Amino acid sequence: MYNSLVMVTYSIILILLLLVIVAMFSELFLYGLVSTLIFIILLPFYYVFRVISGKFLYGWREKLGFFRAPDLGSKVIMYHGVSVGEVIALENLIKKTKEVFPEYKIVVTTGTKTGQEIAIKKYSKIVDFITYFPFDIAFCVQAFFSKIKPTVVLIAETELWPIFASFCKLKGIKLYTINGRMSDSTYKLYRMCRYFFKKILVKYTKILTQSEIDRNKLISIGAPPEKTFVMKNLKFDVKPSDETVEIGQSGYRVIIAGSTHKPEEEIIINIFKEKLQKYTDIKLLLVPRHTTRLPQITPLLDQSGISYGFRSQNDTFDKKDIIVLDTMGELGKMYSICYFAFIGGSFNNTGGHNPLEATVYSKPTITGPSIHNFRDIYWLLSRSKAGKVVKTPEELSSYIEVLLSDKEFYNQACKDCETIFNDQQGALDVVIDELKQIL
């Protein structure tokens, strides 16, 4: 059975490669015809493969176009974020869009199950409809547009769908890439097929990228220079809280371990215990991602022998070396008092959490190796001293030692945070101004 699945997988890859080659030397209608036939033939095999591997085809009915949508009318703004990172990046932009264009309905689509879950959690009370992005097959896209008639479609980062783009052009729908970026590995592949991608990119109204490097990459694979501009990065459009924090932190250097998961509490407590013997002015604010895990964390604190308390009990650093933040909605403002922060969800498979909540206060961040939810952000931060991605707990301990012992290094890290933030802000206004011009 395994060998058969491998052969089916290789067959799919081979056929898709042949499809790309055919499309490079033909018009996109041929791509649509061939892709539809291949899709129909391979879907049963692919479905069986996904079931056996435990990766079910979540949202496949919606992607085929079989879903019910409310009557949204003709004034519709559609945002697409394929997965968790892109969906999160759109949050402030979607809220601002709702505020500036109240007469328009807002639709959000995603490509993955986790992206859909985050979209529902964040936007179900804000937007008018949430569903999956269609398969890039003619009948699926047609079914999608028969139910949702957007005035403009804004796709986060860089997803290029030839059939979808062709339908947008045919129907007079404005199509944008926003927050566009392209990794080096993706660029190498796209560059090989630039003749094909050029046919797609010319159909876009505008392509707005995170950086000049991304702009140049997209132009080199066929994006029209006169339609391709730098907008910077949406994820940096966050603002610091104006709330004051008083937790007895005066005179101490507070380390925040934010949004931690198992086994990160044990890792950070052990490192803190070691550093506390050398640096008596440090304190730890421990912030588990889920407070339901407190029964698992309390024994670790007891075993450490370090004095600890809880925010919910109004404990402060005047009397405790560790405070557990067991209240909701306070982490963001707490970063304002930290010396530096460890961002959790990065020593397991969670994919990390947003470091910009600390960076906005010009505070350096450290994270473990699992960062796929915010890979682009960590790439920017780690180009300077603003952020550091470590691979092991030992490397985490070593880098914490540098931040605690080297004042000059630490001060430069804080300055780098401020510089990066100032350089990247403004992306949200670029998109809103663009919408004002076309709506």
C-alpha cells in the first residue's frame, strides 16, 4: 500500500511538472482545460492518500464551490490569507477596512484548516462571511464567484493562481497582492518558470511587497514594474499600549517568558534559577499561553525553590522572584516593563507567537526554532540584534547571558528594535489609501 501511495505521489508531481511546461508554451485556457482533467482523475487517489496519512481534506467541499453564502450584494471586499501567519497579519487591516468602508461587506478566505480556525476565532464578529479559497480549477472558481461577487480581492503575501487571476480579469474584479514576499527557495523555482508566471502577474491590478528585495524578485519573474510597489510589512502596524504597569518592578530587570507551552516553563525556570545566582537584580514574569496548565506549572516552581506568586493575587516583585501572569489580556502591556523577552510556542511544534508585542517597546526578543507562524518577522529581527532565534535550551541560556552581561550589546539591540519598527510601519495606510482610490 505504501509503495502504491508513493507511486501515486510521484505521478502527481510528474503530471504537474508537465502541466507547467505545457502552460509555459500555451495560453492559460489550455492550463485550465488540462488542470481540470488532471484534477478529476487524481482527486480520488489524493483523497485516499490524505486519509491514510491522517491529513484529511478539510474544507474540500467549500474549495470545490459547494457552500452556502449569504446575500452579500455587489459591494464586497475580499481578503485571503492562506494559513495562520497570513490570517493574523490581516487583523488590523481588516478592522480598519470595516471602519473606513462600512458600506462594504467583507469576506475572508483561507487555504488551510488552521487558518480557517483562526479566521473564525478572530473575525466571526467583524466580517460578513468566512470560507475557503477555491481550488484553482475553472469550475471551482466559477462556482465561487457565482456566490461571492467581490469588487476587489486582496491576497496576502504571494500566492499566484492562474485561473483565479484570469476570472478576476474577465469579470473586472480588482486583484491585489499585499504584503508580498518571496523566499529564496521559492524565487529559484518561480524564476525557472517566469514565462508562465508573467502571464499571471500582468493580470494583477497592483502588487505591493514587503521590501525592495521582494519587489525586485517579483519583477524579475514577470511582474510589471509600473504595477509593483513596496508597501512594507502589515505585521508591524501595531501600537504600544498606553496603560501603565505596576508590579513592583522598579529597580529590577524583568525577563518575560511570554505565551509559553510545555516544556518551555521548565526550560526557562531552570535557566532563570542559574542566572539568579549571578544576577541578583533579575526577575521573571512567567506567562503560560493557557492558564489551564497552571496545575502542571506550579510543581515546577515548587521544585525550583525560587519564591513565586501570582498576578491574580496581586503579588509583586518586591517580595517574589517569579510572578505568574494568570490573568487574561494583560501580556501585551507587560512587555513595556521587560528587559528582554523570550517568546514561547517555539520549543514545540506550535510555530511561535508574535515577537512584535515586545519589539514595539524596543525590547529585544529570543525565540526557539519553531517559528513558522512568524518566519518573516523573525527573519527581519534576526538580521540585527533586535531578535535571536536559538536552536536549543543551551543556546538560549548562552544568549540570555550575553543580554544580561553586555550592556553595550543590549543597548544596541534595543536601538535595532526601534529602527526596524520605524522602517517597517505604514503598510496598513498604504493599503487603505489604495482602496480609497478604487472604491
